[in-house]
Amino acid sequence: MAGKYILSHRVTRHTNPEMALRNKVFFLFCLIKISILTAAISLNGCAKRKQAETSPQMDAKPPFWVRVLLLDDVNNIRLKLNCSWSISRPGLQKVHFRQPAESFKITIQSGDMTIGELNCDDSEISIEPDSPYIFNINGSDYRGNLRLITNPDGNSFDAVNYVPLEPYLAGVISAEMPSYWEPAALEAQAIASRTYCLFIKRRFGVNRHWDVKKTESHQVYRGLAAESGQIWKVVNKTAGKVLMCHLEDGSSDIFPAYYSSSCGGHTEDSRNVFGGAAYSPLRGVYCPYCEQTAKSLSLLWPEVTFDGNDISERLIQRYPVLKQLEKIVDIVPVRQSEYHLRKENSQPDIVRLTQIKLAGSNGKFDFVRAEDFCRTIDPEGRRIKSAVFKIKKTNDSWVFYDGRGWGHSVGMCQCGAQAMARMEGKTAEQILLFYYPDSFIECIY
């Protein structure tokens, strides 16, 4: 009321017609601004609600569902469902609950799982929300269903998200690439991620109760938290599209479409990093693009130091066969890939280590792939960002310096893809065929 009184007082107080008109215009401007702000708030609310619309592809066939390992070896979780839902157990009739479920705890002990007030001794339990097919586990929202699988010890379980392929990708793309990047780069990411997921699912999923992890071990997956209107537009535009290549027997199939943040100037042949079969699209290619968009600390990362004893302990813990060395006292690069980016340079511009010799205190030695060496010492890859570095020993520590690039550098260079889209206007297909030579795109549904 005070605001209205003052405004009214100001309008009527001045007898100058010009001043009165200015006050009226100012008042109208305020009303318009408030209306615009209210509309913006309303639209933002709609955008948030849009994420909670019914999950698509819930009727997809089994080959196009993904089993994402959300949590492993846990003994309790907290679950919430904002819709009606069901519990399914092997050999028993499904139990349906019409009312949403407020946050409740699920625990396990001696093979008995307690879901709220319900006790179950089944080794596998499926929790299936109805439309919009969304559940919340430990504060994070995911689409699809949730399966809880008891581990052999009977005192822990794995939480696996069963989700259709396209909603899965909606939770991956902006977790792997900034959502504000060029649409063509995001579309290339979607197609690469879809291909990679299907390959890993088919190659490794048959031997376990999950297909991929939600971490960088495979692809980062954040569920609804990673979704947006822009990301869903990308997912829908590329729906069903995957990368294919011709195999030696004349047939064609998908391949592991690896990608990394910044290759530093040249991507790497997959056999030098991961071993395994040779895929023509996964040979290294010259990349003049990522230096245009990569952040300075991603392209050329700073010197880092690790304690020698810590390196030895981590390697031996990860690879028990190295116990025969007793203690690792020397680290020697023995294989590497060399790339000349500029003809005038006599020395290679990029030297990427591919194999490392480890010498023990007892005179014995063994070998590890350079990528495995890096990820063992620095699992998150935040300090030793790639296998392009030089190494030297200082007292009881090892110094890694002259580092270049971020990631394993196999397949698509994400910063390079952004530069191709933004600087040169390349399409998603052009980006993919550049980084995966001899590949082609097909729509599988």
C-alpha cells in the first residue's frame, strides 16, 4: 500500500503536464517489466516441468534398453517416487502401489532386503514407476526402472538403472560436452555416444548384470540433471543414428566410437591405447582444430609431481603381477607414437607414450600400457591428463612435464569437433567422418 500511495502522490503532486506524462510512462514501463519478468519465471517453470514429461521409448525392444550401474556394493539407498509404482520379484506377481512414495530407505542384511516396511529375500528386485517413469535415488532423478541386485556376500547390492537408449543419451550428452556448444558438435557427440554405448553393451554386457557405468569409465551419465530442451532436440534429431564401418570379412557393424576432450593436435590409433581389434575408423588423424577452442590448461597442462612410493603402491595394487618387482624404482618409456605437425620441425611435435617399462628393486621388470599407467596413478585424469608427457626422477619423486592434450585421444576430439562446427560450419556428419575415417552413418530404428 505504501508503494501505491507514493506513486499516486507523485503522479498527482506535479501540476506540470510534461512531468505527469513522464510519471505515467515510467509507471507503464514498470508494469511491462514486471510482466516480462513474470512471463520469464513462468517459462522457466515450464522448462523445468518439461523435463518431467513422460519418458519416451518405454516400449523399446530389449536391444535398445541400457543397464546403467548407478551404485555398486552399497548396503542402503534412499528412494522416492512421485507417481504410482510397482515392485516385481522373480516368480511372484507384481505388487502395484497406487500412491506416490515419499522418501524411504532400502537396506540389506544377510541376504534380506528391506524396502520401507516390506521384507524381501529375493536376489533381484525391480522397482518400476508408472508415467512419467521417473524415480529419485539418493537425491538424483533418473528415467526408466530401477533394479536392485544382491551381491554374493548378501550384505550389499548393486543399483542398476534400466533405461531406454534415447533417454539415457539425454542424460549423457551435456555431461560429456557443454550444452551451449554448437548444435553440430552436440549432434556428433550424440551419435558417437549412442554407438559407443551399443558396442559396449553388446561386447561386455552379456557377461554381467549391467552394461555401462555412469562414470568416466564409460560415459558420464547424470540422468535428468543433465537434460534440457536443447539436449532433447539433439537427441530427437539424431535418434537411432549410429556409426558403422566395414570389417575384414566384408560385413559392416558398429565399432567402439571412443572420444576424448582434446587430442592436442593428433588423435591416436586405438590399438596403441586399448589394444584389441583394429578398426579402420580408429586410426590416428591430424587435428588442427582443438587448439582453437581448448582451454590453455587442457591443451598444455602444467608440471605435476607424484611420490615414488605412492606410484609403486598404486601400480602393484592395481596389477598384482607386479608384486614380483617388490618395489618399482624406475619408469622407462619404451614405445611411443611420434607426430610432426609442422614440416619445418625436425623433431616431432607430439610424442605420445604407448608402453612403459617398470623396473623393480630386485632387478626384475615388466611392462604396462601407458594409458593404464596414467589412469592407475591418477584415476580421474585431472593431473596427468594424457599420455603425452616427459618424465624425470627427482629424489624420491617422479615429475611429469611438457604435458599436452586431455584424454586418451582415440576417436573424436571434442574440442576439435566444436572448432569444426563453430569456425568452419561443419555438420555433424562431416565432423564424424573426419575423426572416424572410413566410417558411415546408419539409422537402426
